[in-house]
Amino acid sequence: MIYGGIEAGGTKFICAIGNEDGEIIEQIQIPTTSPKETMQEVISFFRQFTLGAIGIGSFGPCDINPKSDTYGCITSTPKKLWRDYSILGALKGEFEVPIIFNTDVNVAALAETKLGAAKGLDSCLYITVGTGIGAGAVVNGQLLQGLSHPEMGHIIVRRHPDDVYEGKCPYHGDCLEGLAAGPAIGDRWGKEASQLASRLDVWELQAFYIAQALMHYILILSPKKIILGGGVMKQKQVFSLIYNKLSELLNSYIDLPELSTYPHKYIVSPGLGDRAGIIGALILAQQGYHKKIHS
């Protein structure tokens, strides 16, 4: 049996075909333009194959409640062309197979617990710091979902006393994403993160904000592993700065070796690298297929 997976991002869609073992057989990348143009290419790719199911990990905010009338829709995204667009609806009109929809960071978290840095654990937090900041969580072996999906990138953090940057988020200004995502770095410093590798002040400020967020997530969710992905986190020099700042913030309140002695083993890069999202979408498809078979 083969499955289809879609990692639907604000910049690009990655579409892949994979097997029962999570191996990617074929993969393409499609620019995220208008819904009509992008989805035509997505549909054309999958029409070449006989699929058991399709899994989608999408940028958001989006509706991931299967009981909702707008399940599978992008909702209040800053990408105006995609607002209130149903990715699920576009695919259901073309493929008579189970199609399962969730967020891109949730499926990445799922993949990391099955095959990546959190393999064997029933709890992890996957955070991406790139064009935006988002997080997905696995708790007791299940993806975290309540009234909606988590939007951890939009928490409010304390401002650094020397940071006068107003913030980039169109909704909240200086939330975590508005202060620490890739566009905020570029706007504040005048260069992209990859061009600022040698600037210690850049990464100390970045660690100041990310460590605050991690403290909140640890205190609330207590994940067994934290995985930091996304383009900004490819600047590995920031990890040690985050460990130090987080230790300072926690102030030994949680006295566990994962935090005090082995933070480099607890807060890590994705084990699946840039493939976590698309592999997670394929795992989601596989779960949807087997649920249908056994229902």
C-alpha cells in the first residue's frame, strides 16, 4: 500500500508518495501561489498513483476538528488568498480515499515520536522557528487538540530591555513570532538569519525570547523531549545560549537532569531534519487508512 502526503506551507507545498515503512518513494515541491494554481499541481501529481489515503499537514490557523463543517479549511491566515479555503474540499472532489487533515507542526511532532528524535517516547514538543513560529505537541501518545490546535508561537513574552523593535506579527505585534521569527530577525537587523551567523548579539537576543517560550511550555506541558526545527534553528550556535538562558529563568525550580545536566539531549534538532513534516503527513495518511479498515 502506498500513501500520499502533503506538507502545505506558506511558501511551498511538498507532496510525496510513501510506503508502510514511512519511506518516501517520490516527492515534488510546488510554490504556494493562489489556491487554484497550487492545488491543480497537487492534484495532478497524485493522479499518477493509486493511493490508500492522503495525509495533510498544513500551515494555519486552520480547522482540524473532523466534526466541524469547516474541517480542512485554512482560517485566519495572513495569506489572504488562502483565507477560508478548504484544502480538504479540493482533494475530496478528486480522490475517493480517506483524507486526514492536521497542522504542519502537529504532523512533524507525530513523525518525530514515531521515527525521529523522540522515537519511543509518548510525549514531545516540536517547535518550528522560520517564516513563522508554530508548535505541535504529542501528549500520552496523542496529538494535542482541544477547542482548536495549539498556537504557541503567539504567546506574549517579556521584551528585552534593549530591544526597541516594534514586532512583526500582523495580529499581535510583539508576540513571540513577532519578535523572534525569521521575518522579525530580517526586519530588526537588516539581514537574514543565515547572514548573521557571527553576530553574538543577534543570537543572544534570539535565545532571550525562545528560552522564555520554552519555560512556559515546560511548565504547562512538561514534554519528555523538545525539538527545535525551522530555518532559523539551523544556526546551531543559538542552542547553547538557549540552554543557559532557560537555566537562568527556571532558577532550579524544576530540578531534573534533563534541564540541569543534559539540556543538549533534551532540547534538540529534528531527528528527521527537514523531512519531519512530510513524513508526518504520510504517517497521518497511514493512520487514516487503517482506521477505515478497522472501523
